[in-house]
Amino acid sequence: MKITPERKDIRDAISMLSEMSKGENAKPVAKKLYSLIAVPKRRRVSVNLYKIDKYTKEGDNVIVPGKVLSIGSLSHKVNIAALEFSGSALERISKAGSSTSTIKEMVSKKNVRIII
């Protein structure tokens, strides 16, 4: 029995990644993200800002296949895409001068890091 998420944006992200991970022109990033996102919500990752800060450098593109939480801070500017952001994480991201985007936009970029 396949369980589909209730939120439309998550369903759209899963179907988009499913399409991008098939065929001859499949992107390896899309395949990995699909396997990490197409799971029940309780099995998705939650990543704190300090972990993003620790494993990235200035100007990196980061995808979190789950939720970004607000413990810690960012000391440099990064571009972050995730399924969800906590309210206080969004505030801290904008204070650091970093930006957020959708997973669809981020998958098409080069040099993307997946943080789990």
C-alpha cells in the first residue's frame, strides 16, 4: 500500500523527482533525493542550521530532504532548498543573508550538496 503525502507541494516535489530520476538523462541528484523524500514523514531528516554551517562554505547550494530547524546559526551565505523550514530557521537564514528556494529550482543547478 502506497501512502501519499497530504501536502500538495510535497506530492509535486515527489512526482517531479520521480520523473527526473528516470530515463537516459536521469540526474544522480534527483535519484538520491527521490529515495530520501519518498518515505513517510517520520523517516525524513531534520537538519539544524549549525550542521548546514559546518558542512558548507560561502555560496554553496544545499538541499535538505526534510525540515530545516533553527538550532545554531549561519556564519556565511548559502542557498538552501528544503521540504519545510521552521519559522525561526527562516528568520535566522534571512539574518545571515542566505536565501531559500524550492527543490525544483535547486536540482537544476550544478554543485549541489545534499545534507542529511
